[in-house]
Amino acid sequence: FFVALKDKSGRLDNTDRNSRMDYSEEMKQVIRQWKKNVLYDPQAHYLFVLNGSVDPAEGGYMPLGRRYGFLFRNQQSEEELLHTLAHELGHGLFTLRHTFSTSNRFYQPQTSTDNLMSYGPPPATRLYKYQWDYIHDPQTILFAWAEEEEEGEMGILCLNQLVSIVEKMRKANIDKKTEIELQLFSCYGDYQYNKVKFGKKEYSGVKISIKGYLNKGSNNNQIPSCNIKPSELCKQSYSDKGIKFVKYQFHELKYDIKNAPYDKKEPTGEIRLEISIMENEAKNFEDYLYAQKAIEINGVPYLSQLDKEDTKNKTGCESGCCWAASCWMINQTGTTINHNSRIYFADPINVDNLADGISTIISEQEFNEAVLYVKNQLQLGKPILCGTWDSRTKEAYENGKLGPEAWNDKLSGSNNSATTHFVVIVGFGYDKSEDKYYFRFYDPGRSDLAQGTSENNKFYIDEINFEILNTSYRGKIYKVTEIRKNF
């Protein structure tokens, strides 16, 4: 392919790169031209070989974790050129830093090593164990470059644009809009980032592909735009360098001229936007983006523990029957509780005085897995038995019993459980007014059906502090202390 360079002798201008390991303007020109070639593969890595560069001292250039590199003959022998090629691929394909870089894991002076990633002669081909470990970690290879540098062609501007697009789509889904305009100011092509924050959650690796804008070089001052359906759920799974992703595709809306009414738009046009999320984080992304995807189990019968006669007839329990009433409600749906499989969220601060409060004991990973487990069970139509603690006063505890004698033992160890009440989780949703996700519950501790099954019975999911709680339910703070899994 052909690219016209400013230097008529064919030397590429490599002198105007910025300090963020960007490409020079002429490098970008070469890359853009190659992307138009029919042989272009967006998953491949490329090194362009040129006779020389404006800076004759440079043998090659490839930024960390990037897909395009440049080799400059500049009087290099074939052996030296091959050595430079291997060195640059170390940067681009495997995100290896120079051994003399102060950002490298193990610093070594520039002239003290025969490592491939130093500036040694062609025989310098060694790699250390930490470099091999880095090479064999696919996630590090795919996203480590973004630890310090943003991709030159995209930069912070386009990262912000990606986040704003997701936020715009999410807000449209919350407002139940069926169509939004997608405007693109400067970002085209395929990009990838790590540690991208949507809402309150940070995602390990995100890829975005903006497609179909062939007139981006026009001078009519018009911003490329199209209309998409924010709630479109078109997804597919794939792997890239050993990492599993889920790709979400959004098509341009087009009028359906084949079926009446003819003024209806459907997402049948070109793919305009693709967002890829690592598979283990895709479900969280879906919940965030689509927002209104509520889960509700219908047909769960309600039993109030305060109706002592009815509770005794149905459960045999005569005192402190929140557990028995909750289990009865769950069992009527055909669900069987596994009381020996529990997830604990908190412990009492003082096992002899539950009025002193509780402290969170669950890890971030355990918390996320617990939330996902509950949502999955709800999707299967299975309610969840949920233990809670509330901020009642010391005097409010029955018979003044504040410790282990009053409540529930844990499965193992000598400590008392923090649980003082049981409820049944029957739904999951998003509360627009609170901008939070929640689990809806039935409370057997209410005197009538309307209160016990109210749509306002919500425990909000706090992903920052790893808590599921309601700070004002019945005038107190209620926190989830445990859930018991189902068979």
C-alpha cells in the first residue's frame, strides 16, 4: 500500500510523538491507510518496515501493548533488524518494558545485561522468569498497557466518550426510551481499556468498536450520528488471547418497510457500536446498562407470624416464628432450603449484646458471588431465606436477652449469629429514585398482607461497603446478615 510522506527520500517522521508513548502524525497516517487495506485483520499485530526515519538513531518503535510497530533500516544489518523486530514485539505484543526502565519490575542499568529488552547487540536475547510469567498471563498482555498510557488514537477524550455513551444508554433504559441518537465526535475504530468505571463498579477490561462511519474525513462540519435502540440485547461470546469476553452489539434503527405499520423502527441496520466486557463481569454490566430488568417471583403465599393460630397450624411453631413462617412461604413454591449451606455477611461486634451492632465480614468476591447467586435463584423462580439484624434498642430485645441464648447459632465456631429476624427475598430490581439496585422481600413480622408483601419492602445493594440494607425500614436500620442456599 502507498502512503505519501513529507520527506521525499522515504524517511518517516518519528519526531513529534508526545510523552505518553503515542504515535507520530505520520505513523498514524500509515496505520489509518493500512486499516483500509483488504488484508487488514483487526486482531493481528503489524510492524511496518521503512528504509529510514527522520531520527536516524532509532531502529524501531512499538508502544506498550499496542498493535502497530515500526522498523527503520537506518543502516541496520539483517541480523540487527531481526533483533530489533523481536525487541519491539516484546513491547507491543507482550507489554514488556525495558530492563532499565524505572517502571520495570526489576531495574537494571542499561549496559549491564544481555536481556532482549535492553539495548544490547543482536546476541542479547535472554528473557528472565518474571518476563516469561508476564508473557503467559493473557490478561496482562491484553490490558497492561493501559496502566500508564491511554491509547494514542483514542486518549482520555474517547474514554470519556465511551463512558458517556454507556451512561446515556442507561438513562434512556431507565426512562424507558426506545430510541436515542448516538453522536461520535472523534472516535472511530477499535479500542481497549482496563479499569473502566461504570457507575460505582470498576471493570477490568473493556473494548469498544465504533463502526460504519466512512465519511469521517468530510469537511461539511456535520457530526456523524445514528439512532439506536438502547435496550437492544444482541450479544455473543468470544475469546481473545485466552480471555473470554461477551460482546454487546447495537444496530442502527431502520424503518420496517416490509411489515405494517410502516412507521415502526427496528434495529436492523448496520452495527454501529460494539462493547465487549470480560465474561466474569458481563452480568454486572448488563444489570447496569439495562437497569429496568426486574425479577419478580409471583405466587409466593404470605404467612404472618403474628397470626399465631394460623402459624401454629401451618408450621407447628408457637413462639418467635419468623424462621418457621419464612420457611413455610418458600416451601410452598416447591423450593427446598439447604440450611447447612449459608453465606454470612456480618458478625456481632459483641456476641453477648447484639444491640452493640454488627460488622461486615464478607469479602468483595464473596459479596458479588452472593448477590449473583440470589439473582440466579430468583430467575429460577426460587425465593431465598434471608437473615437480618436491625438497630433496635437494648431494651427492645425480648426478655432482655441480648446474646447467644436469644438467637441463632452459626454452623461452626462458638460465636452467635448476628441474625435476629428472618424474611423471604422474592424479587430484584432497580430503584430510580434511589439510583440503587435492591432485593424485594416478604416480612412475616407484619400483621397484614399489604404490609408484609409491600413493594416498598426493599433491601438496597451497597457494592462499596459490601452490605445489603435498608436504613429506614420500620424506623430502624435493617441489614442482611446471612442467606441460606437452596437445593
